[in-house]
Amino acid sequence: MSISPQTAQPVQSGPLKAEAVLLGQVSFVHLISHIHFMTLPALLPILPARLGVSFIDLGAAITLYNFVSFLVQTPMGFATDRFGARRVLTAGLIIGSVSLLVVAIVPTYGCLLVAMAALGLANGVYHPCDYALLSNGIDGSRMGRAFSIHTFAGYLGTAITPPLLLGTAAFAGLSSAFAVAGLIGLAGALMLILVNPDPARPDTAADAGERASEPARPVSRLALVTPTVLSLMAMFVLLALSTSGISSFSVSALVMGYGTDLSTANAALTGFLFASAIGVLAGGALADRTAHHGLVAAGAYGLTAIISLTLALTQPPALGLLVMLGAAGFLTGIITPSRDMMVRAAAPKGSEGIVFGIVSTGFNIGGLIGPLLYAWLLDSGQTSAIFAVAALFMVLTVTLAIVQDLRART
């Protein structure tokens, strides 16, 4: 997929307006990516009866999505820097959207498997393309806030998908729900094609001071796989392992082992997710005010580990549960912009897409391991271990973040 320069019309405006348009575009695309990712999980309660399959079959489809995404994440990073982030991002949106529209037309399990594989392929473009566009189009002094708004949009997409698609399925049928998800993606692709703010500019003084030693063009592929980049990828694995325990399995753990009613457990998880989104915005402002992003991440995640361990060792009342998971969500959100700033600092100029692609592979590795681990704990009746194991992964994340901060100083 390619887009000619003549097709995308630059927006004639000042740098700040161009940045705002770019940030709005990339954030909307990130929201769409989360809608696409959440389409199957959101419709999970009604799919077995509608498609005549088991939950295990649907779990296999989700695993297929993560596996394909794992395979293509790093190659998509190279493609981003080779062919251009906007072109690759648009192609990914179209592939993911068309796959969902195919399921809308032919709602069978076979088509669903093909669609999840295509969505995994499309998912591989979002992180490298999004961060490459932001890194090259947003002033360095506003980068932390830009990253936070981008991430907030993804959290928002996750939150709105279940009511949007389940509501559509209830009123217009399952096929309409898949069609809505696909059409939203095509709208995002059309936006990228028709509007290009083109805010490219030289690095600001802040960027120059922060990244003065970087080359002005991409370095060799092998040279990008540095201890710093590998350490950050490991941190992304640990982040995925810890957060998936709470976001995907906490409700089941609370209902099965803590005597919590389903509505309270769902309310606690909802509070966790929305507090995470608010924490992302607060973390963006904080990331722009400090150069010690590793310490910010370590401090916030260290407190989150304490909360998670407390949940593993005690059975708080309903109000305490709501407060604790809300606080954990807020702290989890705070670290996200600092995490992204750490990756940006490790990426040579011109190779942001590749580095973000390599590092984001960690999310896919965690996505392959985490569900199996936490599901095994639930099947074994170890409900409190959901929070204990999550806390262990958080402590390991804190250690890596501190090491990364010390490495950045030297």
C-alpha cells in the first residue's frame, strides 16, 4: 500500500496546529487499534452460541492474534523506517478493517481465525508507526504529554468497545457489530490519506541536548539490538505479564476466591481501567518535567506492587477493593509516558520505528505467556496468587527501570 505525496494534502498552518492535527490523527488511530484488538474479547459472551464454538476455540483465536503480532512486530518496525510511517500505518488499518468486514459478511469460525491473523498482522504496525510519527513530528518539550494523550486514546478505545459492540449486536445482530468495528477502521485510514499535517521540522534545542550524540540517519540493524533495547523489551514483557493478571483475571479471582459479588468485582476493574487512563494524562505532564523517567516508572510501579501484594494477602471490603484497584490503575497509568520516553531515548534518530517495533515485541511475548499462567492459577484454585504473581512481575519491572535509569545517566 502506498500513498502518493499528491494524494495527502498538507495542512497549511503553524507548527503548533500541525502538531495538534498529527497528535489527533495518531491518537484516533490508536483508539481504533484498541477497538480492533477488543472486538473478539468484547463479543466473547455471545460468540459461542452464535458461532457454535467453545471458549477454548475462541481462546485459540486470541492466541493466534498474539502470535502473528509477535512475529511481525519487529519487521514492521523496519518497514516503518524504510517505507514511511504514514504509508505503513494506513496499510495496517485497511488490512485490519477489511478482515473484520469479511467476518461481518461471513460470520463463521474459519473466517474469524483468518481475521484474527490479519488483525495480528495489522497490530504489528501501530506501535512503530505511531511512535515514529510522534517522535519526528512533536516538539521534544511536549513529547511526554503527546505520548500520554496517545496512550489515553488507546485506553479509551478499550473502555468503549464492549458497550459499543455488545449494544450493536443486541440491536442489529452480530454481523453489524463486526461491521461497525471494520468501518471505524476504514474511516481512520481515509483520514490518514486525505489529511497530512506534515509538521516535520529540525529538532528543538531540548531535543538536541537530549539526543546530541545520535546519528542523523538510521544505523545498521544489528547495531540497534543493544543491551538497552533488550532490557526495555524485557521490561515490556514484565509490564504485559503484570497488568494482564489484573485486567483480565482479577474479576474471576475476586468472585471465586474472595467472595466478592460480580457487580462489585466488575466495578473495581472498571475503576482500575478508567483510573489508568487518568494516570496516563498525569504521567505525561510529569514526563515532560523530568529527565529521570526510569525513576518515575520505578516509583509508581513499586507502589502498585505493594497494593497488589496487599490484595494477595488480605480480603478487603468492597469499598477498600474499589479504592485499592483504583489507586493501582492510576499508578499503572502514570508510568506509561515515562516508559515511552525511555524507549525514545534509546532510539537513534531515524530508527524510532525499528526500536519501538523491537521493544513492543515484549507485549506480544507477555500476551502469549500471561493468559496461560493466570488461567492455570485459577484452575488450580490459587486465586490470591493472581495478585501475588502480578506483584512479583512488578518488582522485577521496578528493578529493570532503575537499572535503565542508571544506564541512561552514564
